[in-house]
Amino acid sequence: VQLQASGGGLVQPGGSLRLSCATSGIIGSIVDMSWYRQAPGKQREVVATVTRGVRSDYADSVKGRFTISRDNAKNTVDLQMNSLKPEDTAVYYCSLVLATNRARRYWGQGTLVTVSS
């Protein structure tokens, strides 16, 4: 299983970015697809999660600003980030859990998002 995140970059406060995550090697169904982030000196934290049934959950810090979306046919997941703040600066990782092994979370390589003027 491989995940490839893209779309990071430098954006000014108040701006928007869209992250995308492509996958390969998927066998069986995906239980959930998520975006995590890790800021310098901080622990990795979950940003948003979407289940196969398209129920989504968000960290309080991004509710109302970020939107996660999933394409079940293509096994991809996107994260639309609006009204970005400097505290959103982090490396963002996409991840997933397969129904065939719910104990393991697969990770992509991360994409850097920098919010700065």
C-alpha cells in the first residue's frame, strides 16, 4: 500500500490550499482515510477523518475551515483548507486503515504547508 500526498506550499494567512492524496496497492475496502499534521516540536495530530460511508470528523481547531472529501472509486482523499492561519503550518500526512487489517494505519510521505506573510 502506498500513499502519495501533494499540494502543499507557502500561502499567506487567510489563503487556501488543497491537498490531495493518491493511493496504490489497495486490496479490499478502506475503513477510513485521514489527514494528520505535525508541526515543528509538536506531536502528530489528526486533522480530519472520513469513513467509507462519508461521515467526516474534524479537529476543533479546523472545524468550519477545512473540508475532507473522499473518492471511493479512486481511493483518493483531498483536504480543502480555507482561512489558513500561521498555526496551521505543519507537515501534513494522509493515512488510511484497511478493513483487512484494522490494527495498522498506512502513511504517506507528508507534504509541507507553510502559512506566513
